[in-house]
Amino acid sequence: MTLRRSARLSAVPNNSIPLLQPAVQAKRAIKTTNPNGISKTRKPSATARGKKKARNLNPEHPPLTSAPKPQPQSKTPPPLPSTNIWDPSPTNQTTRRLHSTPPPPPLNRPVEPHLTNATLLTPHGSSLVAYPAGTEDASPSKTGRPRPTATTGTLLEQAVAHLIATDPRLEPVIKQHPCLLFTPEGLAEQIDPFRSLVCSIIGQQVSGAAAKSIRDRFVALFDVDGHTGAGAGAGFPSPGDIIKKDIDTLRTAGLSQRKAEYIHGLSEKFAAGELSARMLLNASDEELVEKLTAVRGLGKWSVEMFACFALKRTDVFSTGDLGVQRGCAVFMGKDVSKLKGKGGGKFKYMPEKDMLELAAKFAPYRSLFMWYMWRVTDVNIAVLSS
């Protein structure tokens, strides 16, 4: 029930009302109403005026001054809740458990489309960021690529402008589905690449709920007296922790024989230094695919998803993803209901050659183009960013 203003004011305790200025208090104290109901203000008597004058002349009593007017409170709205996909707030329990330290403040550093733009964690808890072309020791003559014009602070704005300028049909999709991956906050998130790859193997060919259950049980294998082994991601085992367990023990978390072997083999490569956060930071796209597909259990599609969602590389495009194929077909005006099931092999919605030609004009921001192709058909990409 809404109270009238007068009722609300009368219900407020006197001591909770802000103090009025002394001059206003004095006026209200001597304000009276005559018998005719007309309000008037009684002037102080001559005696009172004399006392006030004498008091103001006494050096022990400095002249009375009105209290300064209270400054209006700032009308700046409170900060909006984080919309980051790696949100470390209490509402994201999984992220809180796996990332105990808050992300660093966004750094406005250069962005190189074909290098890692995420902040990567090492097994020792330190963080690495790439500072590519744009510095004296990374000139275009040395890298073979032009200096990047985008930074982590301007990347999303420039990428979206490029996509819309290239094909205005993307504008309504972009406005409806903001991409959080490449925001300044998203690019400042600390990513444990080892954990991301292990979780990628765990999530293969199972539902998101099943993958989470297995992942939780897997982490619990290394929980001793409430403390997990010293992994790069807080609460996640390190490569050294994992290789100390045999395959049968890893399988008790719900892993298949093959997945347990894949994770064990991946851990051995990280523990031996064949794979590392620093290598993943600066490897070219080709080197990344070569190094990671050499690991059992990691195919080209897995590496492409890792490069986009974990490493935040901006020019990744996966032609082998059925969701991307379907989105591209819809974007080109094809009736996918008639295409489904037709054609053999991997490219049943759209030929690979046609997909590459379509995506080429959106370089060097094909990762964002790919993301919007998922959105065109409302493909759920949550599992890809786990």
C-alpha cells in the first residue's frame, strides 16, 4: 500500500531526518499561526537582538555562520552486474571454484588476430600476455604482417564495424546477440590453457550436464584434506598431479578408457614442457594446430574451439562444425530443412569451399563471424566456453 507523503514523513523518527541549516531552524521555531489561521513569523525582540549583537562582538564567541549547504549526492548509477562469460562473481559457482583470484583490470594492449589475445596462466600461478606487433622488436618486416590497429579496448568495436560494413545483413543479429568473448573484460580474463584442454576432452560426445559431473569428480580425485594439488587454475590439478595417478584411478571419475589415456598423455606433454602456456601464447595458427593435434584426443575441431574460446584468437573459422555450416547456409538464404541429411560426409549443409569463400571477406575477424553464424540458428555455444 502506498502512503501519502505526509503520512510517510510523520512515520520517520526525528533523529533520522537530516539536520536543517541553523537559519532555517530558527525561522521554523518562531513561526506561528494567528487566530485567523494566517501564518506569520514573529520578529525577535530588541533584547534578543542586543544579546545576539553582543555575542557576535565577543572574541570568545565567534560570529555564527550558516552551515554549508549539503552537496547533492552523485547521481552516477551503480555499476551494472558483470556479463562476462568468465564471471568470477558469486553467481557463477563453477568459475569461483576454478578461478579464485579476480581477473586483472583490462589492459589496452595491441591485438594480433593470429596470436593469443587472452591472459594465460602458467602451472606456477604467473600470468602471461602477448604484446605483438606495434613494438620496436616486432616490426612488420620481422613479422610479415602489418601492425595491428585494434587493441583489447577497441577490438570489439572495430570488429563489429568491419562485419557490418562487409555485409549489413549481420547488423540485426549483432544487435540482438552481443558477443562477450572479445570485450575488454573478456580479453582480460585469466585462462588456464591446460585446464581448458582437459575439460575439452572430458566434454567430448557427452552432454553438458554429464561433462560437469565428470569434471567435478575428476577434480575431487586430487582433493586431499580439502586442498587440491597445486594446479595452474585454483582448484584444478596440475599436469604433475595427474601423471601421478594411473589410468584406472582416473577412470573412477567416470572417464572412458580412451579419455583417461588422452588426459594422461596431455598431462605428460605439459609436464615435459612440450606444451606450455608460453608456447600457446605466441604460436602461429598453423603451429597451434600442428602441436595440439599431435596429442591423442585433440582433433582439428577441438583445437579450433580452443583457439577461439580460450585463447581468444580473432581469425578462427571452423568449416567442420555443423552449427557453423548450418548458420552459413541459412545466412546465404538456403532452406536447411531440405538440406538436412542430404549429401555425404562432413559438409552436408554447405560445401567447405563455399564456406571459406563466404568467410574470407570477414577476415581478420572470422572468429566473430563464426560466433554469429551459431547465433543465426540459435546454436547453444555454452558447452564450447566451459
